[in-house]
Amino acid sequence: MRAIKQHLSRCQMFIWLLIISAVFTSRPVAGDTPTGLYVLIPPGKHIPDEVFTNKAVTGVVLRGDWQVIAPQRNTLDIYYYLQQIKRAEQSGKAVSLVINNGGVNTPEWVLNTVADTLSFKNNNKFHDSFGQNISIPQYWDAQLLHEKKRLLSLLGEALAEQKALKLVSVQCANATTDDWNIPVESSNASQWQEAGYSDELMLKTCIALLDHAANAFPEQSLRMAIGRVPRALSSKPDYLATAIADYGRQHYPDRFFLQRHNLSVRTPLPSESVSLHGWQLVYDAYPQNAAQMLWPAVDTDSCRLNARKTPCDAKTTLQRVVDISQQYGFRYVEVYMADLLEHSLSAVFTGWAEHFTSPSRLPLTQRGGSGNKAKRMADNGPVIKRGVAHKPVRQSIESNLHQKDSGVYGAWNNPADPLIL
């Protein structure tokens, strides 16, 4: 009888081990981020079926503003995100979550608790607040950090178990969007200095938010847009972003992605440049690097994606951006829905998507002695020509758009876009 009991006990233990093993092996692997093209969905908009059925699309970027989903402290409206994430899962697409928090996207009930603010003039001509003086809470304000952490915790409790959710945005130095933005010039640098700004204080702030996001979303990768600190504020413009990158790689390997949000024809080419300037950190982050397109290629009136050089052709401009992105070996690229829904650009997106099956970056060019032209390394591939004028070809996107508003471009609070009445 004793032998039988021992045998049954061993069997029960074996069964429990099998159950525990099944639970852990069935959980998604942290940092298992699908590579490819992610479509920027205008905030709060229903994702068109054309996006889900497009084979070139890996995932979607769902976006929103803190003050919209949490107009009051004890209110968090995430129904839209749950609904769209479920649709993405059913379609086999991944999801990247961007809740724009901090800067101008801080709820009134949070602003009422912060100690002090900073002000600057918005010089971005593509924002509806262009030319206006804007006040934002100090990035390192203790109450702001407390509430941003609380937001991450609440979002994690509600969304972290969604299988399709693969990426979550972390923002620590953002003024008008989720993009890195420290709006300092010589004219307003003194107020930042008097407020106590230092690279070390900002580093501490960014690390605190990164750590909190990692705990709130243990199965997701973390994405952060990075950039430089203006020289009017720091003698080492790349120190802060470099330190954040080093910390992220050390503590969250395979989970932490660095990206820039201004991929365009002006992005320096590794095959033609010794220094990539602000893009160097993203290049060095390979294979945990990514980018977001600066602007839709279909906006051929502003030609913003083509460095505002007119005339420009949407297909040619987009192809040049594709060629540039391939040299960096980006893990994923965030693209505009207006471009994806333009049928004349379908072949470009199809070819771009195929590149992500085995992304690789090109080495930086090597230069010879004084007076010699730049020499590319043998395996760099063809040189990409830039600055070529193209015949104007007006791309019509009106028939593909479900709603005629500035959100079709996916930009945050844009003025009336040139193609939209």
C-alpha cells in the first residue's frame, strides 16, 4: 500500500510539472517583436480592412492622447484599444501601442498638481500650434512622473495580456508628440537651467519610466524615440540618449528598441557618410533599431518627405526612403496609412516588406587620404542617388480615404492638410 501511495505521489508531481511547464512555455516570449512594416493608425480611428488584409503589413500602431483616454484621474477609457487589438489578433497582425503622455498631452488634472512648467515657442510649421508659446510640465517633475507611472500600470493591467500587443511606447523627453523633443534655444535655455535641468537628472527620469514600463508590460518590447540635447543646454548633445541606449541594452536585451521619427530623403546614408549625426545611435542599435517616416509620400504639395524639394513624385520619393532604410537594417518601420492605401504605391510596399525577412545594415563608408572622394566598402551595394528632380505626378488618395480630416496622415493635431478640404 505504501509503495502504491508513493507511486501515485510521483505521478501527481509529474502531472503538476507538466502543467507548470505548459503554462510557461505557452506564454509569449518577451521581446518577440515581429519585424516589418507597421501602419500608423490615426488616433481613435477604426482600422480599415484593407490594412489587415495587406500582406505587406506586419502590424499597426494604435495611438492616442493621455488627456483623451483619462479626462479625469479615476477614468481610463480603453475600449477602442481592446477592440482594435482583438481585430488585429484575428487578422494575424501585431500591435504597437503609443499613448502620448507628457508635454502638451498632459491632462488638466495632472497639470494642476505639478510644481512648475517650462515654456517654448513651437517652430514646427506642420503643427496647429505653430508660432504659439507653449507651456509644458518639467520632464522630471515628481508628480508628473508619479502619474505617468500610474498610467503605465493601469494600461498594463488592462492590455498586457493581449497576445497581439508586441510593442509599447516609453516617453521621457517629449513636448508635443511621443517624439523626442527638448525645445531649447539660446533664448530660453536659462529657464531650463534655472529649473534644475541636467543630463543626469533626465537620465534618472528616463530610466525610471523605462523600468516601470518593463514591469507593467513584462511580455512586450519597449520602444523609445531618441534624439539629441540642444547644445544651448548641454555640451554633450548625444550623452543622454547614449546613456539611455546603454542602459536599455544592458537591462532589457532583445526588448528595447531605439527609433527616430524623421525618416526621409534627408536621412544620411551609411554608404555615403562617415558620420550619421543624430542617426548614429539608431544605426549603432542594430538589430534593435527602428524608424518612423517623417511624412506621407502622397503629400506631393508640401513634398516634406522629399526635403520640400519640388516637384516630387510619391512613388519615387517613397522608393528612395525604402532604399535608405534598408541600409540601416531596421527591425521595423512605421509608415503612414495614407501611403499604404494608395494603390500606385503597392508594389513599393510589397518589395519593402520582403526586405525584412533578413534585414542587415551596411557598414559606414571609409574615406581615403586628404582630397580623396568617399570610398564605399566592397559589399555596400549600389550607391543611392539623391537630389534628383522628378516630373510632378499628382497622386490621388481621396478615393482611398474613409474620412477627410487631418488624422488621415496620422500626425498629431496637424493643421488642415494640403490634400484634405
